[in-house]
Amino acid sequence: MRRLRLGMVGGGEGAFIGGVHRMAARLDGRWDLVAGNFQSDPERSIAFGKSLGLAPDRAYADFRTMAASEAKRADRIDAVAIVTPNSTHHAIAREFLTAGIPVICDKPMTITRKHADDLASLVASTGLPFILTHNYSGYAMPRQARAMIEAGELGNIRIVQAEYAQDWLATELPGNKQADWRGDPSRAGPGGALGDIATHTFQLAEFVTGLQAESIAADLEVFVPGRKIDDNVNIMLRFNGGAKGMLWASQVATGSVNGLRLRVFGDKGGIEWAQETPETLLFTPLGGQQRIIRRGGAGLSASATHATRIPGGHPEGYLEGFAQIYSDAAELIRAHSERRHPNPFAKLAPGVADGVRGVAFIEAAVASSAANGAWMSL
Amino acid sequence: MRRLRLGMVGGGEGAFIGGVHRMAARLDGRWDLVAGNFQSDPERSIAFGKSLGLAPDRAYADFRTMAASEAKRADRIDAVAIVTPNSTHHAIAREFLTAGIPVICDKPMTITRKHADDLASLVASTGLPFILTHNYSGYAMPRQARAMIEAGELGNIRIVQAEYAQDWLATELPGNKQADWRGDPSRAGPGGALGDIATHTFQLAEFVTGLQAESIAADLEVFVPGRKIDDNVNIMLRFNGGAKGMLWASQVATGSVNGLRLRVFGDKGGIEWAQETPETLLFTPLGGQQRIIRRGGAGLSASATHATRIPGGHPEGYLEGFAQIYSDAAELIRAHSERRHPNPFAKLAPGVADGVRGVAFIEAAVASSAANGAWMSL
Amino acid sequence: MRRLRLGMVGGGEGAFIGGVHRMAARLDGRWDLVAGNFQSDPERSIAFGKSLGLAPDRAYADFRTMAASEAKRADRIDAVAIVTPNSTHHAIAREFLTAGIPVICDKPMTITRKHADDLASLVASTGLPFILTHNYSGYAMPRQARAMIEAGELGNIRIVQAEYAQDWLATELPGNKQADWRGDPSRAGPGGALGDIATHTFQLAEFVTGLQAESIAADLEVFVPGRKIDDNVNIMLRFNGGAKGMLWASQVATGSVNGLRLRVFGDKGGIEWAQETPETLLFTPLGGQQRIIRRGGAGLSASATHATRIPGGHPEGYLEGFAQIYSDAAELIRAHSERRHPNPFAKLAPGVADGVRGVAFIEAAVASSAANGAWMSL
Amino acid sequence: MRRLRLGMVGGGEGAFIGGVHRMAARLDGRWDLVAGNFQSDPERSIAFGKSLGLAPDRAYADFRTMAASEAKRADRIDAVAIVTPNSTHHAIAREFLTAGIPVICDKPMTITRKHADDLASLVASTGLPFILTHNYSGYAMPRQARAMIEAGELGNIRIVQAEYAQDWLATELPGNKQADWRGDPSRAGPGGALGDIATHTFQLAEFVTGLQAESIAADLEVFVPGRKIDDNVNIMLRFNGGAKGMLWASQVATGSVNGLRLRVFGDKGGIEWAQETPETLLFTPLGGQQRIIRRGGAGLSASATHATRIPGGHPEGYLEGFAQIYSDAAELIRAHSERRHPNPFAKLAPGVADGVRGVAFIEAAVASSAANGAWMSL
């Protein structure tokens, strides 16, 4: 089975997430990076592409040329990965979709709801695969949690507690490229921690529970002087079906590293998962003993087994979770080109609908906070 | 040094907290239980008192007789512990204070703000010691956390995340005495989980941080059909000085046992403490390595050392934390009777002001939730 | 039901374990300390007794007078607690047993096998209760583990891994009273860490598994210069029935506090318990999910429930485990005096047979290590 | 920088470790698999190679042909990975080394000391890079531990506690390909758990501490009826410089998954690392607070930073640790071909000397156990 050909926009020197995408794409052996436009500076972009071993004619100076050129090739890329700052996702994705090329896009999908809806329409009309890299839903154990909830093992969901705590923005970071664009509304959009990590948290909560938040009440805060967009997010949520929740996301929570954590409680059981110890899922049936469900261990759903490579006790981590999204994307894209139904578990990869939800969530949170925490529907 | 004499109102057969108070009072060897009115039924109360080894004339049929009789004795009780349902605290405390007897009272102090203010006035006018058993502030490590924050080791506090998750009320519990009165607004007051455990959480947050919540926005929920008062509490908080917080308390969080947890983040450091593993406090200085601060270990404050009995690694638990409140109470009462200043660390025991705050918190949360989460000041 | 009357030998100023015994005896309300000979210096002993509130005629100058005097009183002590350095246990226990008074004795029981056998004979001939405070077997969860193994939930036991790591003797501690006598073979006996903590570990391993070690191979070490007896103990064990084990005990394991840990693996399941987190027991049935069995939680044996005071999630710790031995002792002594069978769970308290095993273990380890690790039978 | 070309011997259908090697080789983008002889059956080997996308002429029917053919090519492989059963390592490695091709070999290196010494001579005489995939020393935190010990942060090492507990062989596994060869002395060599996992444990202990075990006393056991070689390993160790240790390895420890754990205690500090939670290293300086040292966090050595890809909190796991060995191998091989000194951190990759030590360890353990635990020097 041939490897798929990946193109990339963004992810040049100094970038963080581009390198992650490349490792994730390599890990499972389903992708070869063959083309890219890595930086806005044309010369640097070309040089960077060469340093990655790309053929000279596929290290592009700009993304529009890249989309046009690739579309004409017999060995054209099977998908483009978009790993640029948020504000540029829309234009780039539009360009490639229009050129008939499937898209793997970083989150949040766009910085306005209008742009998000536009991409959703385009995906619908072209029928092209569109994968959004909410990578945390690529871990095996959140998929296990989702399967358990779907199977009714938690009963009716009552409570959702979700959080994502970091501290890398606890002070000003002058000159830090990652911090710069994330703190600039013109590139990041209206949300700071909100767009960067609360959207992951929100997506994971909806992904695992199968619920949808109907309305939220938000209290956003900027703690670091001079910062323009939020670095701490407090939100209360009301879900369809009556569940209640809270979501906390912070980039100034001193001592936190990448503390994404989800707890869900139903009338028959409760679960807990933490990204920093991703191999285990705690499950307690009502009135029973707490169980440590382990990747690669006993009692796993087929969907969790699908998202695992090596035996339990040999920890899989962040790159494996991210790689899962790429492997699922490969299957979705391959099935699309072969005009067949994909492996159903590959459909767990987040898509354009998650993107629209995420942008709606950001806008509702900003509006609620501006209205002193009034409930806003999503 | 003679042991102090303790009286008790409440805590008869089938009670939970009364037995805890008795163990806590015994543990440090500063109290002897000598008198009590344990149940509303006079005969049973007397029989229960005898079963505890009380002298027959000090096993009382009702609390008014007890207050009057004890007040006249040369060997009268040094304090009364009130461990009855919430709605009765006010009348009983009033009776003993009026009789000149110091009070150790369970929380929440009263079920109305008016009653709370009345007790506060009475305590002020009589000058008598009044201790409120927010027992979690008796543990060594919250006192360590408080000392560190006071000393500036966390810098300016930005974020407070507090939670208290249980699941013992996840279903209806017909015939369970503990559940019955806690679910009956006429005995428990307007708050369910709110009064029972959110007040502990709130007190601990203010105790540790030294901050005061200025306003809160609440979303209370009743999940179990037929229940009259909340079993799940979502609250956002705004503190003086600009800190923001969230407080979650639930008695239907399936799989949770007694999950009281507090996290505080400042611009110089962050801490985390969980009641179920009370011996350790996690502390991370900004940019540094996380440290496990251990009861009995290195680098402890004098106030934490004050609240410890045995070397580190020999776990102290719930009863020791509760005993600390009793030992502090003993010192406060002894100092009062000896007209001297008490050991300053004994003054960390919660008092009538905590009681007023707790009742104000309950009322604000109920009002906010009734107003669809509007911010209410405290 | 009247409280039993406790006498104490040892445990005066500067002692550690005496205070622990007193707290443990108080906690469950079954004992009153009424008599004692607390120190070798007569005046200090009497002064110390008075400071504890003893009647002046029961604060004794020496233990022989105490035994003789108490034996004559109508309100004589129901038991004596012996909390002196190891070398003196035999003479003191002998004195009180001969006087007809039950004994609660610290471990190791004696410093020679001959003395141990002598006490065993005396206990057999007098029929008096004799309790050895291997306090760790008083915790609820080791009792749960024992019950599970007894019920066959682990199948045939194959592997026993036991350890007890401390670091308080990692350097010389000149002038430390606790370190002084423990490092002096004339008071501590032939074992250092071996007698002080390895005996606890050994007793717990046999208590939980129901197995007996048949032979051991030991490699004892003295790491701190100038120390006369071992501070680190490496032992391999062979049990009846074919199980194999390892036992490590150290008082120089830097960073360890009171790390007693036991793991047992059978052909049907495995368990793990650690004293520093005593509330939970990990259990994994072969091929199944790991379960966290919690004190006060689901699926407990009657023997574990017997050893618990308060609901799960409200941590019980070291003093509660120690108190359990005292409560069991109270029941054994009361049953003896009432000529009835005791509550069967009270018989889980360690006794003179554990004492003999412990001394045999010490002697075998010393002999094996002297013979370069040759296997010695017990 | 061109990717290196990798060949593989072994790792066909049903193999476990071959797939791991391939993922590890891919992850960091330094290797392309271009040639292989994957199974003993020639047709299946060729078919398997094609399924991996190899050119038809480089999917070989046997390893001798492969070595000969590759040696002649201009684009010959830069190294061969040997992932066959233990007994075949020697012949295969010999063949490729003789053909001038560097070797990446699975452990244990050989099944006899004679073979091990032969490979060591051959490596010495050819000067070719030889890397042994003791992959656990590729994790960042063991490298951090090693650097700290080297820098004296633990002082003089006194105690080494090492263990590796699994349970996948707790019962007979008829028909399981992995279990079959590991239980067959003709393919696995004289050690079962001893060769499979105790060697990893031993290598890690020596790697981290920089010490060498001088002698060991072993008690090997076969618990599962019908098994020919050990499934449980108890060993006491004596290191140069006076440190003492214990090593436990088991494949029948029910409930264990892949529990490799190392604890080292010196006179200035102690450390603990567990493979199942590889991101953190616990460190306690004597008398100080315990610290959680985190991959990607504060206070890391350059050698730990060298072995990391992504920021802290984004867990790296087993494949990343394994990939590190491959990346280090790439650097060693590239430096060799470029006749320059390699990056010094790449030299942390285990080599032929580790292989010799491992085989010596196996032989000493088998001999000691046969001599009833007599000390055997290494």
C-alpha cells in the first residue's frame, strides 16, 4: 500500500506545531512529506523545504502557487496540512479545497464564524475530506471513554468537568514567536487561552460525552499586564439533556504544564482522564470499585484498540495521539479516493463540524464575558 | 494540666458527625466528654449518654435543661459541641452562649443570615470563644499553604480552583438518616450540597488564600428526582484583589468519595492540596521544579508544625485534622478563662466570622442561581 | 461499658512511640491510662506520670514496684504497655505476666530467641493475653488483603515483594535519643534496621499471605561510618508452598520517609499496599482490570470493615491503625476476663507467636549475612 | 541531510519488536527502511518486504544473501537492525559486520559468553558502530538521572533497587509466537525473564549509576508448570565502591504490565524512575523536599534535553525512547562514515560492551542459582 503524499503550509523555523505534524505523519508510516510552503518569506520557505529533503520544485514560495502547481501534478499531494496562525487558516484551506485537495487543518479552524461556515459549505459542496487536528481525541483512552458512554455504561450524563491548565504565559514573553502570535488578536482571533486550549477542552468534552453544550456563561480574564486577549477562562455550561458543566482553561496557572483533564459523571458511573497520564482511564460504576482501564489492557472497546500501536505498559503519548489523527485522515482520504466507506473508527477524527462548533464556542464565550457572564446559546 | 470538660448536643444513635467529634476530642487528650443531650427523644438521649459512660445526672433530656444545669455546676462543662441538624444550631448556640458557655458548632452555622448575625453579635457581646468545625482547615498542609501565601511565596493570587466531589447522594436513599435531614430544607436550610460541602470548600479557599470572594455567579442543580435542594453546585467567583475562581461541589459525582481539592495560582507560584491525600502539598515556584511538601518534612511553617502529631510518613488523616480544631479550641478556651493571649496558631481555628461568611455564601448562591447566574455580591 | 485501665512502662520525655501508644489507646475510647513507670530515673518518671494526670500513687519509680502494686489493687490495670528499648522487654513482660497482668508489648519482642521462647512459654502457661504492636497489621487494607488471599482471590501465592524504606538514619545523628538506642546492640539487639523495621515488614508479609518463610538469605550492610549494626537489609525468602520473595529494609534510603510496601502475586491475582497511602489496596485479577479497593468502599471483607471508623474518603492513618491494635487488645482482654470467645476479628492482633517469629527472623538474617548469604532456615 | 538507509533481519508477520524498531526508526526522520530479510521462510520474507514498500530486489530470502548483496551496492544500507530470536543474533551480526555493515542489535546480544566476546572482538577489529537496543536508556529521564549521579548530586551511591515486573507469562500461552521462542532455551538462551527483561533492568541500573556489579547471588524460579526456563528472578547485587542492590524481574507478577522501575540512593540524595510514567523523575536531596523533575521542564541536564522532542506535558513514551536509540545510532554511524567525533550524547546509546555485560550477567545468575544462591562474580 503506497504512502500518501503530504503537503504542508506553515511549520517553518521556530514553529512548534509544524514539527509535531511531521513527526505524527511519519510515525505510522502512512504519509510522506513531499511538498510545502513553510514560511511567509519565500526564500526561507524554499530553503526550509530543501532542508527537509523535498524535491526543489516542491518547496514553494507561497501557498497559492503550491495549490495550483500541486493540483496539476500526477503525483500531487493527497492532502495539505495547514499549520499557520489561526487567521490564515480560512484562506489557505479555501485555496486547497477549491483546487480539489483534502485538508488537514490546525485548530481553531478560523477566527470568525462566517469563515467557519464558509469552509463548512465548501467541504459540503466539494465532498472533500477535511480533518481538524483536535489531536487529543486521537488518544486511545478518550475514545474508550466515548465508547463506554455511547454504550450506556455511565447512564445519563449529569456532570462534565473539563479543564486545561498551562503556565507558559504566566509572564510576558517578549520575543517568543509562539507567544507573539497567540497574543495578537489579528492573528489568533478573539480568543487567547480560549482559542488555543479551551477549544481543545470543549471539543474533547463534546467528543467524549456525545453531548452538545446549548449555552455557556463565561468570565474571561487577562492577568498579565499588556496582554490583549484572555489568558484565563472560566465557563459554566449547560448541555442538551440537562447535564451541567464547568470548563477552566488557563495559560497562567503556575506549575501547570499541559493539564488537560476531563471528568464525566452519569447516573450509573463516572470517568476521569488526564492528558499527562494518557494511558489510563479511571472508571467507577455507581456503588462499585474504581477501575483503572489501561490502553492495551482488558475490557477495551474496538475503537480504543483501533487507536493503539504497542502493548500496554509501553507508554504511548502525545505524538501517538497526534499520529492517530493522521492515520485516520489517511484512511478517510484513501476511502474517498477509492469511493468506498472508510473504516468507521477513522470517522472519529474531528472534522469541519468540530471546527464550526469551536468557533461558535469562542464567539459565545467572548460575548458572554462581555455581557458580564450572561448565558449565551451556541 | 487538667483536661477540659466537653458537653455535646446531638450525635446520638445513627449520627455520623457526633462520633467524629468525640474521637477528635479524645485524640489529643485535651478533652473529656462529661455531659450531653444526644437525641431529641429524652429517654434515648439519657440512655445514650450512659452508654458513653457519662454520670447519670449529666445525660440530659433536653438542651435547655443541660445549659441551665451545667451553668450552675462548679465542674461545669468548658464548652458545648453542637452537632445537630443545621436549623437547630442557632437556638442551641444562643442558649449556651447566654448561659456563659463557649460553643464548638458544626457548619453551616445557621440557616439564615439573620440568625448568623445574631450569633455574631452574641459572641461579640459575651466575648465567649466560638469555634466552627470547618475541620479541613485543621489539617497541617492547608495551614502550610496559608503560611506560604501569607509569606508571599505565591505572589499575587490570580486563580482559585476549589472543588468538593462526593457521590453518596447519587441516588435516592430512602430511610437514610444522614440523607434525610440533609435533603429537607426545614432542617438543612436552603442549600443541599451547597450547605453541606460547598461551604467547607468556600471556607477553605478563603482560609488558605487570605482573600475574600466579593461576588459569585451560581448554577445550582437538582439531579436526583424528588430531591428538594441542590445536589450539584457550579459557581464562578471574583475575589478582592482581582483573583478569579471556580467552585464545584457535588454529591452526585459518581465515583467520588470525599474529593475536596484546592488549587491556588499566583504570579510567583502555585499550590495544590487534596483532602484524600492530605499529607502532601504540591508547590511549584514559577519556572522551577515541582516540590512535594510533606507533613513532618522539610521546609514547614511553624503553623503547619503546630498542627502535627507524629513524624512524616506516618499518615495523619481526617480525625487528626478534626482533632486539631478541638486542640485549638481547648487552647482558645483555656486562654479565655485564664485571661491571656492564646497561642497564635490556635487562632487559626475557624470562628463565628467564618460562620457568617458561610451563610452569606449560601444565600448569595441561592439568589444567583434563582436569577439565572447573575453575579451576587457577598 | 467501662473503659479498660492501661499502665505503661517507658514512653517518657523524648520518647516517640510512647506518645503514639497513648494516642492510639485514647482514640477509640476503650482505654484510660491510669498508671505508669515512664523513665528509668525515678523522680522524672513520677513527674512525667503526674504531667499526664495520673494519680500520684500510680506514677511509679520502677516497673517491679508497679507490677507488684498494681497486682494488689481492686482497680488494677487491665494491661501494661511496654514501650521501652528492645533489650528490656523480656524482663518487664515477664514481671507483669507473672503478676497476672496482660501485656501489650512493642516489637521486636526480645533480643534473643531464648527470651522469646521464654515469654511464649509464660504466655502459654498463664493463659494471659499478650499483644505485640506490629501496628501495620491494624490498618484496614492489609486485613482486606489477608481476607482476599484467605478466600483464594489471588490463587496460589507465587511472589512476595516487601520493603520498608526510611532515611532518617542516613547520617550520624549524635545526641538523637531515638537513634542512640537503636544503634546500640546492647539495647536494640543484634539488628538495626533489621530489628526496627524489617521485622514489621516480615510480620506484615506473613500476616497478609498466611504463608511462613522457611528460609532466608541475607546481605546486611552498615553504610554510615561508626554505626555498629545494620542500616540496610537485603533478603531473599523462600516460603512454604513454594513462593519466593524479597525483602528490603533500609534506614539510609535518602528521600524515603516511612515506605512500607507489600506486593503479593498469585496465579489468579495480585495486590499492592503502601503504608503511606493506606486507604487503598490495588488488586488485579489475572487478565482483568486493576481495581482500587478503598477503605469504607465497595466489596470489603468483614475483617476490613471491623478495622474502620469513619466513611471512605475521610482518611484514616497511622494512629487509627495503631488504635485498632489497642481496640483488638481491649476485646481480647475483656473476653479473657469474661471467660468468653473474643470477636474473631480481634484475634487478628499480633501476639506472642509473631514475636517468636520476629526474633527467629532477626537471628536467621544475622547468621545468613555472617555466612555470606547462605540460606538459613527459620 | 539525507536519511540513512536501514536494513532489517527479522520482524516479519507476528513479530512484536520488529514493528517497534520500524516505528522508532521512522519517528525522528533519520532512517528509511530499504532492505530486509524478515522471516525464515523465503517467500514470506519477500512478500512481507514488498508489503512494506521495499524495492523487490531488496526484499531478501535469507540474511547471508542480503549481507552480500547490500555490501556491493552503492546505495547500500547504512546499518542492519537485527530483531530475531536471541540465539541467531551472533551469526547474523557476524555476517553483517564482516561485510562492513554497522549493526543495531536487539538484546540480549547473544546466548553465550563466547559469542558475546567474539562480537566484541569483531567490533573492535572492524571499528564498526554496534548499537544494542537497550531502549529504556533512550528515555530522557534515565539520562537525566545518570547526569545527576555523574555530577555528584546523589553523593556516594549506597543502594540500588531495580525491578521489572510483567504478567503476560503468568499462565501457559500455547501457540503464542512471542511466548514460544522466549520459553525455548535453544532460541532464547539460558534465561527466560532473566534474558528478556532482567538484562534490561541490569543495563539500566549500571547505565544510570555508572557503577558495575561485581558479584550477584540469584534465586531463579519457574512458576508455570512445563516451562523450561525461569519466569521469576530474585537477585542480590554487590557493586564496585560498596553499593548494595536488589533486582527483581518477573513475567508472572499478576497485574503488572511493564513495570520497570529503578531507585538509587546515595549519601546526598535519592532518585526514582518508573518506565510506565517515564516523564518524571523523583529526586530528594538529603534533608530536603522531594522534587518532581519533568522532561521538558526546569533544571534538566544537556543529555536529557538531547533526548527530548516536544515540550513537557506532551507525553513522550516508549516509541520516543526507542527512537532516541535510533537517532543516536544515526549520529554514531554518520560520524563514523564522516570520520569525525560524534555528538557526545549519542555515545550514550548502548553498545557491544553492554552486550557482553548482559550475557555475563545471565551466565552468573544461572550459575549462582544452580549453586543455591552462592555469590558469583561478573
